[in-house]
Amino acid sequence: MKTINKMKITAISLTILFMFSCTGNFEEINTNPNNPPNAPAENVMAYVIQGLSSRFGTTEMEYPAAFVGHVTKGSYTDVTNYRGSVPTSIWSGTYVYTLTNANFVIETAREQENQILEAVMIVMKSYAMQMVVDAHGKAPYFDAGKLTDGVIHPAYDDEKVIYEDLMLQLEDANEIFSGGAASGFVPDGDLLYAGDIVKWRKFCNSLHLRMAIRISNVDPSTATAVISKILNDPDTYPVFESNEDNAYIAYPGEGEWFEPWTARHSSIGDDKIAKPIADILIDYNDPRLPIYADTITTGEYIGLEVGQKYSSKNANSNVGALFVNNPAGSVYFMKYAEIEFIKAEAAARGFVMADAEAAYEAGITASCEEYGIEPALIGTYLLEPQVVWNDDLDRIYIQKWIALFRQSWEAWAEMRRTDIPALPPASDSNLTGHNRTPFRFPYPTSEQNLNSENIPGDVTEVDNYWGYQVWWDTRTGVN
């Protein structure tokens, strides 16, 4: 699949470069988001998928990766200490580019009676919108992406309403995929699965399952109904079954088409493995440690406290080369391991009748197998005192957090949902009075200046990143 995706992104990139710019900068040069109909729908589909991977993949390293204790900066610590400029690309890029173009593809697909293309873009639009909600909370949804209709001041919708509609949209997409009719679907624009409808259907239902477990603390009745419906009927709702189903883009690694973490790291190069995950990997004798991090000159692994500057460049472990020195690396939208951890939690909490231990071990195994770790090492790891299954939900949450390395957006959402691990703010932050890492991203200044009348009055913003908790974040005693 990686080879296929590399070939596809290279081919599509040539078309997109011709369509949108001469530099490879998709979203700022010569792009008119209000006039996408001049481009073939399959090319715009590729643009949407690639744009999401680059936008979230780049911002991830400097913000959520630090929030969740995965990666930190060794010298340029303003960002990790919340003193840097608040990121706006997730919000603005998603609304101006992703949703406008996704709506165009969906409308075009309907006009052409290309149902599979419609379903594919419903999945990607749902993914993008969930990411925005999880990062910001209440947001425009039903009015979103309608610049071509003249909607420049979109109304905001509650997270609950958005989540409910997203799950309905994914239900519709699954039904379309179930028909299997690919008439008119052009796989050349499919950067994830190269036209494999079965895998798209699995991604659709896996994303649906992610949303259901996300709301399980705030709306357990809906969550239980959705989770049991999906997991108890795999014929109707197939989900990821192995790492072969993982949704990702593998970058070509040539020209300007570098994997985002590597591209960002190459410009500064001070990305260090954060102390929270390094300490746990060491303590657990985790075989993923030498993949996630490099040793220092003494042969040790030493994580850096988030927010602190390193005493010397070689005093702390770098992030593993697979993630920051790999131009042909990948950006993952979702992995099979996550599905097994959802199954484990669902079984442990009684949402479904299933073997929680088997799913828990399958999730760990899948994560280790991604990196080519030998079965014997995985088997030994599963018997480590702090890893072996003991009917403890916290073990599922910790292992999911470990497995979500390089998927820090999802790790951040899960950490806010479960409060595992309960990490404090960056050590050198001058924003006092907080006992957890950031709750959310604030609304951009542009939104406050241009659409302030629609911003919900109950969304309080304290020190930019705190205050309001996203709807599904039911933690108490946090600030």
C-alpha cells in the first residue's frame, strides 16, 4: 500500500501543482477556494486528502504532541510553554479549503451519480469536521463550507449536534459502500486506498466507532447503541481487521513532497522525545522505545521535560529517525490498533459482550507489528508486570496513548476524555493556576473580528488554551 500511495501522491501532485501553483504550497498560492468547479472532482478529492494530512501533520508536532507528552522542543520552547502564536491553520485551512472543496466534490458526485466518490468525500469531510470540533469545541457545521453560496458569517453548532449528524453521515456512507457499485469512481485521486472500496468502507465504520467511544462518558446511551451495532454486526459494519487496513498517506520523499514531521524537523532540528512517554517506555521495557527515540552518546534514553530547554543538544534523546529523518514517511489518519483498544474498552465497560483481554493484547500487538517487532519480544512485553492484562481500564488507556505516538491529535482527545495520563502543564510556562495540559485551541482572531456575533457566549477562553471544555470532556477538578 505504501508504494501505491507514493505513486499516487506523486502523480496527483503534478496535476495539483499545475492546477494550484508552481511551488507546492497548496493553500496560499493562486488558489481560489470559492471557484473549485474548474477542476476535475477526483483531483479536488486528492487535494482535500493531501491538504488534511499536511495541515494536521505539520501542526501536530509543535502543539498536541507536546500537550500529550510525546514530543517537545529542546531550545525553541516558546511554543511548548504556550508563549508562541496560537495556531490558526487547523481552523482556517479546514473551513476555507477542505470543507468548501469537499462540498464541491459531493455536489459534483451527486450530479454525476458517482455514489462512491460521494461516500469517500463524506468520510473525509466527517474526519475533518471531527478534528475541528475536538480541537475547538463548538463550531460552524451546517453553514460551513458554503462560501460559494454566499455564507460568510456561518452560525455555530453545538458539538453534540455536530457529532450526531456526522455519525448519520457515516451511516449513509457505509450504506453507499455496501452497494459496491464503483461506476464513475476514478481511483487516481484516491491517495488513501487507490480505489479499494472495501477499505474505504472499513475506514468509514472505524471512524464511526471512534466517534462513539469519544462520547461514551457524556452520552453513554448513544455510544452503547452505536458501538454494539457496529461491533455485533461485522457483515454490515466492517471495521479495520489488520494493519493492512490502516488509513495513511506515504509521502514520495522527493522534491518538496516530504513527510510533515521530517520537513518541520529539518528546518530547526531540536525535537526531543518527551519525558512522560520516555519514562513509561523505559519503565515498561517497551520494545517500541528504540523506534520512538534515539539513544544519547552514553547509550541511554533520556526524555526531556516538556517546556524545559535542554542543557546541551546531546543531553536528551532525539525523536526516532523513522519519524523526523524520513522524507518518505507517512501521515496516519487512523490505525487498526486503535480499533482493538476501542473493542477492549467497550468490552471492559460492558457495551458489548466480548473478550477485553484479547482485544487489549491485539491492540498492543498490532502497534508493535507496525514497526516490525518480533513476535517473541511482543509476547514477553505482554507479560511485563505493568502491561499484563488485569481488568484495569487505565491499562487500556495508557497502551492506547503509547500506540498513538505520531497521532497526537487523537492522543490529545483521548487524554482529555480519559484523563490518562493526567499530565501537568509545561514546566516553564508563565501561565499559572492550571493542573492539566491545554483543553482546546481558541477561536482565531480573524473569527473573533469577522464573525464575533456568532461565537457562542458560553465558550470561555482562559489563557487561550483553557476555560471551556469540549462537550465530551467530562473531567472535573481540572483547570
